Amino acid sequence: YLKKWQDIRSIRAIYKKWVHERARGERDSKEHKVLKEQSLGSSDWMTAQELGKEIQCGKITPREAVVRASERCRAQGRVACNAITEEFYDEAAQRALDLMTMNKNERLSKPLFGIPISVKECLNIVGTYSTGGLACRLRKRDDMDALLVRLAKEAGAIPVCSGNVTQIMFLPEVRGLVLIRIQHS
């Protein structure tokens, strides 16, 4: 019994090291250029639908929406409550620039055009860990997007970060895809 207990403790120590070095260490070591940009945010809030209308009519660009979402995710999601597991703000800013090159008809065909989203960590996103809250799943990064993420991207949504989940997705209030509320000017 003592041997088995020692084995479990050593495995837990390995997983704890993985969480700190692999997940948090990699996340915290990234320098995001987009966070150095200054946004024009105010205290007014917008729903995803309102933000979509603002983007479609040209009052806000997808890049501005991504910059605002990135700032909010960093300030509230990571610093205030440590709820962000992966950040891909620069990749989201590049995707926003790519979306901005589309013509008007292509933009109208995408219902989520330019809207930044946060994806729960239980869903696969290329190049991220999808652990479902289990440290033992920090072994390899995902090589393809989950269907829901792929469909959101095809609809014009821009994933900016990945948010944490309860361990093994045990609580029923956990959702797969969360739209980020953005401050607008």
C-alpha cells in the first residue's frame, strides 16, 4: 500500500510540474504585440449581436474588436481570476486582418464576421492543449480544431483565448463556446 501511495504522489508531482511549466509557463512567457496597441474602449457594453452590427456597418473593425477583447481577457480573465489557459491574441489579430480583406458580399455571408470569442479549454483548437481540466492530458498539443470551433471560424468568429473548465467537465454549467463581451466607444 505504501509503495502505491508513493507512486501516486510522484505522479501528482509530475502533473503539478507540467501545469506550472508546460501550461502556465508557456502561456506566461508569450509576448503579445497586440496588447501593446492602444484601444479606444469605453465603459459601454455590447452584446455579440450589437458588436456584429457595428462591425458590419464599419463603426468598429474586427482588429479593433480583437484588441479590446485581448485587453479584457488579459485584465479580467488572466490577471483577475486566472481563468485563461491559452492566449492567442496575435494570431487573432492576424485573422482579423485577413477577414478585413474580404469583400462586402463575403462579409455578409458570415454571421459571426469579426466577433472575438473565447473557447472553453475542453474543445480542441490547433496548437493548444485540450485537457478537460486534467493535468495528465498536457502531453501533446491538438493538431486539429473541434467541429464547433471550425464552424465558428467558418462563420467569421475570431478565437482570442481559451478558458479553463472544471476538472473532467464535472459541473453542468460549463459551456463549450463563450462569446466575449466587448467595450465599445
